[in-house]
Amino acid sequence: MKHGLKPGSAKTGNMPDSPILEIRDLCKVFSINGSCLNVLENISFNASEGEFICILGPSGCGKSTILKIISGFVSPESGRIMLNNRPVLKPGADRCMVFQEDALFPWLTVEENIVFGLKGKQDKDIIKHESERFLSLTGLTLFRDYLPHEISGGMKQRVALARVLILKPKVLLMDEPFGALDAQTREDMQNLLLSLWEKLSHTIIFVTHDVSEAVKLADRILVMDRNPGRIRERITVDLKRPRKIEDLQFHEFCKKVYNISCCK
């Protein structure tokens, strides 16, 4: 398998008939100072197995709320979520979240943070094998004994990513995970994520407000409106992988997405 080309992904033009994740007519209302704020309105989309979807939109459009509902941490007012034809009603290990803040345990080493979720669920030999595998996959082998305060922000995000991937979730939910990183580290993390996606074939729902990031990563982009949050446009990214930001086609596609996302 080369350049992230996956059976059934948007790049093949041969999407599977049965999606792994179905979101239907999600609506969410928050109560703020005695008033009701309509955060999400009629959000519907499917995600196929191994598909990479970016949700793109400005702050306050409900992007993060969509992830929290999919994860099971927030309940919608109406609508439903189905994962492998089963309703999502609560949090579960089949859906793991990566945030902009790494949220590592500061008293645990890099390796101990990564394997934390396996403790008590697997025997020591399996934990050791999986630890070695994900340390290697994320380029952290030499940093295994470091504490979080001894490594950079980019390294912390590698640990956070390894910590959820080792649990083998069916769907990886990512809430602007690289937003606080400098430009070079952000690009490195995007490339690492694409490499891991190619090897592990997770379904990824990735929230961002950065057009270039969405175009580089996604099979499909869902462009959001706000007040209330709704999906304005669905864009298939048909650029060949790997995508290079210096290519003219990449720039032209970014312009197209930018014009759509800014259009009122």
C-alpha cells in the first residue's frame, strides 16, 4: 500500500456501501445565562472504514461539540450516532480522542504514559510488545524513560497519539491536536499522522480551522457554518498523495476551499 491509498477511501472512487460511522440529524442546544444557544443543527454524515475526514470551520461553529457527541461525552438533543450499526450512547474504547493539550500524566515516563490504558487488561508480554511497537512507530524509542516536562511540545503530542493508538480504536477523534505547535513541528506531526494512518488504517475525524491542514490530510472536508452550526459544504479532496504544499495544484485547491469556507 503506497501513499495512503486505501481500499474504499475517497481516493479510489469506490466507497464501501456500509459506513463504519453514521451521524444522523444531530442537534445540540446549550443553556447559557438562562438563554438557549442552538449549537448544532441537523448534522448528518457517514465515515467509511479507513477514511480521513476533516471538519473545517471557524471558532464557535460546533466542531468540537460534534467530536464530543461522537465520543459519547456529550448527549445530543436529537439525532443518532451509529458505530458498526450499533448506537453510540456512552464513551467507549472504540472511539478515542486526541486534544490540543496533551494531558499526559507528569509523574509517568513516556513509555508508562503510552501503555497506561493497557494496564490490567493485557498480560506483561503483550504490553511490552505493544509498547515497543508504538514507541517505534511514533519515533519515541530513545525518549521512553523521559518525563513529560523533559520533552518538547511535539514529542508530547507523539506520546498522546501513541497512547490512544495502542488501544486500537475503530475511530480516532482529533480536536485541533497540532494547533499549539510551531509551523515546522506541525508539518512533522501531520506527516507522522499520515504515516500512521497508512499503516494502521484508522477512521479519523479531525477538527481544524486551517484550510491548508485540511487539504493536506483529508479524503473529505466538511465545511461548517455557525449560528447555528451546520454543514455548509462537503468537498472530496481528489489530490494525489503525498500532497506537497509547494505544488500549484495544492495551492489552487486550498484557494477553492478557502473561498467556499468564507462564502456567506
